[in-house]
Amino acid sequence: MELRKAVAKAGKKFFAKSILVRVILVLGAFGFLAASIIGFLLSPAEFFRPAEAVVTIPPSASAREVGVILSRAGLVRSPALFGLYARIRGLDSQIKAGQYRLSKGLSTPVILSELISGRLAVQVFTIPEGFTTEQIADLLAWKELVERDVFLWAVAGGDFSYPFLKDLPAGQRRFEGYLFPDTYEVRRGVSEEELIRLMLERFEKEIAHLDYISLAHRSGLSLHQAVTVASMVEREAQVDEERPLIAGVIFNRLKNSMPLQIDATVQYALGAQKQKIYTKDLRVKSPYNTYLIKGLPPGPIAMPGRASLLAAVSPARIDYLYYVARPDGTHAFAKTLAEHNANKKKYQQ
């Protein structure tokens, strides 16, 4: 009897221990599985040849909201886990707003670290066609990308060795026409020189793509002359279809030894973008005032885009010598002064 009781007691102990071991094994398996799942969800979204994505983190976004933004861009596997991980680490309030270019090969912890440091934040800006160097300086200073005076100093005297800049006179107008108007993306902390180089490189790629120097030479122009004509077309035209027509008028007037009388050159000479040009403005003494000089001004008056660059080397074959702006931004073209005066009376009085 006692032996039977002892055996039963030992059996119960063994059974209890076996249950405990099984529970421990099951919990361990669940723990391992949970750790594996969490590890997978925190791992990079892509392992092989990971792409990059640009995301914008708005000010005051919660960690969960940031997780959703990252998830939609394919940068994290779980937006909820990103938010939970940031909160557990006590970092959810330290994420910096801005635009970021991030690799999909980064893990969630590394991405969170980058969003906190702000090191990979990028800023996108657009240089509109027709802007001048000073307008670019104002725009970049307003976006807090440059110190305006430092930018203009770098334009005037910086060392930039590009073949198309050879023999251009020093000064703040040195790169007028050559800082290509486009949309750019830069990281925070970029220097003034790097920004200038970025725009000059973009111009270099554009003229190479167009084989522009050859096109200019076939038209009897140097690159500088072609860019100068293109800049005037850019400032005068608002409709792409009219760019070759305006270029045609410019060349027709040059051929006839007529002053170009382009209002945009007067604005450039005045250093102000005036809505209306008055008679006294036409008398401003400047080599850029094409009401007073014959031929082309000494250089470009703005940054031309592709359409204006092409118009300068492919002008329309027309007989027009005059044009006047209509209220809708298009132009009325004329062959004779009498026709031109009639157009002026019709559209500008």
C-alpha cells in the first residue's frame, strides 16, 4: 500500500514537471516566434539592390503617423511597430520634420535614428525659367539654403572650371543665363558653391543633350550669343508656340540693323521687374538697354529654359519686325510700323 502511494506520488510529481517543461517549451517557442516576427518587421524593407524613396515628414507628426508615411513609401514593414518602437525608446517626440531621401535597405531602428538626427533631410526647390541671378539668390536665401551675399560673392569670384564659362567677365552677372532653371533636390547644409555647381552641371548636361553648341554654330552664333538671344525670348514669351516667332523677330531686326527695343532688357538694365515701362525708363544708360544700343546686349538677361534655348537656334522664318503684347499674354506680330502702331492702339490703349 505504502509502495503504491509512493509510486502515485512520484507519478504526480513527474507529470507536474513534464507539464511545466512543456509550458516552458511552448512559451519559449512563442517567445522565439514573436522575437523572430518583430525582428523581421524591424528589418529593412528591401535587402537586394534597395531603392530609395523621398518622404516628407510634416511638423508635429506623431510616431504612428510617421510610420504610416514610411510604410506607404515602402520604407518600413509595419507602421504600428515603428510607432511602438519609437515610443518604447522614448524617441517619438524627437523626430524632425522635413524631406528625407532614405534607402529601403535601412532597418526601422536606423531609419528612426536618421529622422531624429535630420542628417539625411533634403530640400526641393525650383528655379523658374526667366529668373535672374539675383532672383535666384533671393529665392535660395528665403528657403534658408544660402546666405544671399555669400551666394552672390561665389557667383562673382568663385572658381568654377567649365568650358562654356571660359572668357566670361567676372562679376555678379557672370553666370547669367547659365544657372539652369529646373527643380533641384539637395541635402541640408549644402554650400553656396555646391548649389552653383549643381546648376552649372545641369546646364552642361542640357547643352550636351541638345548638342547645343553645334546648333548655335550652324546658326552663325557662339554659345554666349545663343544663350543671350534665348534669355530675351524667355523674358518676352509666355506661350511656347511664340518663342520661335519672337526669336525670328530678333534676328530680322538684327539683319536690318534695327535696335531690338526689347522691354525686358530695359527692366534688366533698371534692375527691377516693372509692370509698366515708361518713356523715361527707355533712356536709362546701360549696355543692356536695347532701345539705345544696336545689336545684342553684352550677355544674357535671365536663365532660359529648353524651349527658349531651342528657339534661339531655330527661329521661325518670318517677315515680322514687330510684336506687341495682348492682355492674355500672347503677342500680335506685324511686318510694318503702321501695322505695329495699329496693334499697339488696339491692345495697349
